[in-house]
Amino acid sequence: MPWMITRSPVLSLLALLAIGISAPSAQAQLYRSSVVGTEIDFIQQADPDAFLCLEFKGEGYREMPDKTQPSPLIQTAFIFVSYFSDGTSIDVALDSQFGSEAAARKEALRYTSPLGKLPTALRRGVERIVVHQGEEQATAFADLGLIVVYSDNASKRIASHDLEETIFHESVHAAWDEEHEQTEAWRAAQDSDAGFLTEYAAERPGEDLAESALFAYTLLHHPDRIPAEEAERILPTIPARIAYIAQLLPVSAPLFFSVGPAYACDGSGSTFEVGEDRFQASQAEFERQQRCSVDLNRAGNLSDIISNALYRSLDRDELKVRAFLDAHKQKETGSRALFRASCREFQVDPDDLAAAVTEYYHCNCSHEQRVEGPAVVAFLLSVGAEQGAETTQEAGETPADRTAAPSASGLHSEILAAIQRMTVLVGALLLVGVSIFVLLLVALRRGHLGIRN
């Protein structure tokens, strides 16, 4: 007989643990993920919100981790501090690409309410949030005390009513992972339970605490939000983990509690700062990365760029491009010879290859994106123009380089010419051989008949 869920999931949980009911050990996961794999509205718009105000602290430097691209850790940002009624505060750093204080403030205010709805036990462990512009497919991530989000992905979450749940999930990583995720008590709870609630947690055990916490929080403090039939499947699957999280978010205690005086929102609050030594080291790395070392006079640099230009921009076969460039590297010729040989081998107009090379000029650089000016285009087109003229010889280029790497059609023509030359030679040799043979026959016949002069 199935057990009956009560109004208080804690009572149900205690009863469940007391009678030792558990789900089958090989149970499949109930949900894809806690945030987007259910229809449960765990955190709602009308929930209590501890947010007080948002203060602008100016433009400055902040650590801005970004998983979507290689970029300097330290970057300029619009800096705000969000204050909450329980005495907590969170530094908010927004990508300089938002362009203005007004635009950055508007973006920052999208996160203050989800942060304000976090239980104090979570929010006090979040020191800062970083907001990057764009990247709809880039999901939020977290580190100790830190949450990183992407504005377009946040818009997607808002449309599906999932932003609050996303912030809750990431706040568990930021506030609780280091203290709880590796403890014997949490591991014992995992081992004693029947399985994982979500596929995401099963595939990535480091996500289990954050995945389980959202279900436990809702069962403990908002049990009416989870349908009874789903609660009857959730509770037997992770009873020990729910009991563990109940110690962190006790049902008998308020979700908000004071950790200090409420801020007056008068600018007197402190904000997160980057240590001077760490900032200087990161700033030096930032400046190093901004220097571009690409030199089109170096065949090695040009080879890497041509590879992308031919394959990505001009749709040439990748394997053939690699084979050609690898073979050409063995010749140790200059960049001009490489450019001309590439045009011939892949039957590309020099103007087209020059345009494609310009497009991928910085494809392997770590500095910010740049658009090349007329000087680089002129250099490339001048190389292309020399393909027909062949009037100058660069350093390191030999006359043999000028005919290196023939095109497929050129190679076919050379083979035919060689065959023709061999045919003429063989014909000549046969003619000489026949002539000698005839002369020998004549000589032998005259000797046999006794013919004398």
C-alpha cells in the first residue's frame, strides 16, 4: 500500500525513515534536471524578497570569469552593490559592453529579486555575481562565493520562469559546496538513498547537492508546490539527502534571519575588491594578450591563417588543405611563395584568398577582436598580383619555389608531357635498334654468299 503524503513533508520523511521504505536500487532518474526538467514552480514571484536597494560604485576592475571564450580574468566593469534586509550584501559586476550605467543598472535589477528570495543561509555565502552580455546558450556557473550569468541566457530563463531556480541552484554551489559536498555525512546520505533525482545529478555527482537542495527546500518550506503524486516518488528516492538539507534550512526556523544591521542605502557599504598583487599580475597578462604577434612575412603565421581561410571561408576540403600545408612547410619557403602556391593548388583567385586571409587574420590570437585596415589588405593583394608578374624574389625563395606545388590540372599536364617525352625516346631507341639489326643481317648475308669487293 503506498504511503500517504501529509501536509508536512518533514513528518512524511520521518515516517519514511522510521519504517525503512525506499525506492528500488536500480530506479531511473525522475527528471532531466531540477531547473529545466520539471514543470514545478519551485520559487514564485510573490515569495518574500529581502532586497533593499542597488548602489552604483562606479566603473572599475573586477574578476570576470567567462567560460565562452579565452579572455583576461581582470576586466573593466560597471560595479554595483545590492543590499538586503538581513544585513547581507552582494557585489554585482557587469560587462563593460552594456555601455552605460543606466543600461547596466537595468540589467543588474533583473537579478536582485532572485537573490533577495534566497534563504539567508544561502545568500550570505554569495559574495558577488558577474553578468556577461549576450550568449543565449551559455548557462550560468559558480565558484566559491561567485555566480556568473549571461544576459541572453537569463532572458531565456525569465521567459520560462526559471531564473529564480537557476540563481538558487548556483547559490548552492557558491555557498555550500566547499563546506558540505565532500563531507562524510553528505556522502553517507547519498550512499543510503535509492538513487539520484535527476539525470544531471547522476551524470555529474558534483551537481547532486545543488540539484537535491531545490527539491528539499520546496518540500520543506512550500510543500503545496509539488504535486502529491510527485512528492510520493521524490521522498522515497532521496530521504537521507532531504534530511541533511533540513538541517541547513530547518522547517522550524525562518528563511530570513539577521546577520547584521540593514544598510541605510546611503553609500556607506563596502564592496568586494581584487587584491592589489593579483590585480597587477592579471593586468600585466591582460596587456600581454593585447599585443598581436601575427606577421604575414612569416610563412608559419600565414600557413595557420590560410588553413582557416581555405577550409572555413572558401569551403576547400580540410584534409587536402592540411596535407598541402604540411607538405609546403617541408620546403621552408617564404610567405609569398606559400600564398601563390595556395592560389594555384586550390584554384583560388588571389583577391578571394586575400579577403579570406584578412577575415581570419586574428583567428588564433588571444587578444580582443580586431578588424584589419587597408595596409594588410594591400599587402595581401600585392602578393596576389605577383603571382603573374613573378618579377621579384623574396629572401629565402629559390627559383624552384616559383613552380612548387602545381595545381591538380597542372600536375596532370606535366605527367602527359613526361609520357610523350618517354614515347619519343623509346621510339628513337627502337628505330636505332632496328637499323643496327638490318645492318647486321646485310653483313652476315654478304659474308655467307662469299661476296667480295
